[in-house]
Amino acid sequence: MRVEGIVKCPECSSRSIEQDISRGEKSCLDCGLVIVENLIDPRAEWTDYDTNGKNMSRVGSPTTPLFHDKGLTTAIPWQNKDFSGKGLPGKTRVQFHRLRKWQQRANTSRGHERNLVVALLELDRISGTLGFNRTAREEAATIYRMSVERGLVRGRSIDAMVAASLYLMNQKLQLARSLENIVEATRCSRKEVSKAHKIIKSSLGIRTSIPEPGMYIGRFCSDLELPISVEQRSHEVIALAKEKELTHGRSPMGVAAAAIYIAGRIENSVRTQREIADISNVTEVTIRNRYKEIVSHLEIDLN
DNA sequence: ACACGTAGAGAACTGGT
DNA sequence: ACCAGCACTCTACGTGT
């Protein structure tokens, strides 16, 4: 496709620009310079495999673990109208009523399908309150699905298993949410969730990395509205603390909180221990202990 | 208001039975 | 499944600047 006039080639100033959608590039026809790469193809995804173009049909959205049927739904609309909007005659209407009913049953009748409907709704609700994005939700949904397939949910509360799937996903993707954060968003106890978490983790053999203090810095600093300089300094403090083995056995959140406190003092963007404690879910005492320890071992001089 | 320090309680993990 | 021991954190104070 030739796009004339609007864009000028930065190399030779020619206005003959070619846009190749299949390659996703815009390039100059005169000097060959590629001006834009990785363009998104805006066209609809029509597909036709066997009728040679006579029967083009739109493909659906990609499948997703977020719906119990992975998004491959057939929906019979509730309105009793045909494609042109006219009402259906009485006999047909009855027939469609029956079809809808059966389809509903077919969709959700098998035990674990119904389980998934409930579970994915809950998964979405918690994700909403905790601000998990789509990738995170899909990962958690996949973990939950696998648990259902392994029969792990039987006899356990769906809510606890959903919460555990979310927590496991959170660990896997290092999203820096604590077990407390997740428990707060559910109706079940900490004990139930951590038990479910253990079971899923061992049964599915999911590997998670140990929580590093560094992974909390970003979220804590942004919640505390601290400048990027403090964030960077906090990472430096943690790196030094690690070298001196001051992080072993200590709660990573406590270490992160202390590092932010120290970094704030160094960078003159002070937050009180109370403020940091509120955001990081550790107490002032823990922040004090960690920060005293770090400061004395690293010989950091705060004003 | 904030920082500091402390004692006892408590939660979470490990290893033993 | 329960228990003891442990290293760490929390609650709840009083004190200091």
C-alpha cells in the first residue's frame, strides 16, 4: 500500500512511502529506509481455509483460561427475535426457549464446569481488589484449572483454592503481594489459604523463587509517592545488606521497608517509620531493628 | 510528633516421635 | 498429627528529643 504525502523520509526527504501490512513496516520507496517497524495490522482477522475466498468468516477472540469454557461460547440470545429483528412465531419461540435451557445445562452441567464458573468469578473479584492485570489473572486461572483437573478442589473450599492459586501466581510472577493482602480480599482464613497453597504447590510441582526484598521496593515506593532516586538508592542498600548477610532469615518486607527508610533519609525524601510500616505490613519495631542493624554494619552515616 | 528500646506474647518453621 | 525448640516479629509500653 502506497501512502503519499503525509510522511517524509528522514533520509532522502522523499514522500513516496510504502506501507507493507503483512511485514508490519513502513519504508521509503526511493532509498529503501525502513521508517516504522512492528506496525500492528489493523485489519479484521478473516480466515478461509477451504473455500478459496468464497466463504470468508471472522475468527473469534483468542481462547482464554478466564472463562469456564475458555471463551469458546455459543450464545443463544434471550430476545425472541430473528436476524432481521422480527418476533418469532409462537411455536419457534417455545423451541428456542427449550434450546436455551439445554444449552445452559450443557455449558455448566458437568461438576467441574460449574465449579469453574463460581471459581473464576471469585478469581476476578479478588484480582479486581488487588489490581492484578489480565496476564496475572490468566496465570492464576490456569493454576486453578490444573488443580481442578487433578481433583485437588474436591472437599476443599473453592474460595480458599482460588486464593491459593492467586497467591501462587503472585509468587511465580513476583508481584509482591503478601499472603495477608490476599487473605484480606477473601472470605477465608489465613490457615485455609496457606494449606491450600501448600497442596497445590506440591501436587502441581510449581517452583517459586524465594521472596527477595528488592521485589517490594517498586510498589512500596510508589505507594509512598517517593521519587525514583529513593527507589534506586533502596536497591543499593539492599544489595549491600545482602553482601553482609543481613537479609538471611529476616522478613524480606522488613528489609525492604528499612532500606526505603534509609534511602529516604539519604535522599532527603523522609517518610516516617509509621508511614512505611503502614504500607509494608511490618511494624515500626521491625523497621527499626532492621535499619539499625543495616546502618551499623554498613557504616552508613545519616546526617 | 517522631524516634528509640525493651519484655513478653505469638506466629511460623523444623525436626522428632 | 501433635509437640518442643528456635529465630524472628508483633504488641504494648515507657522514655527521649
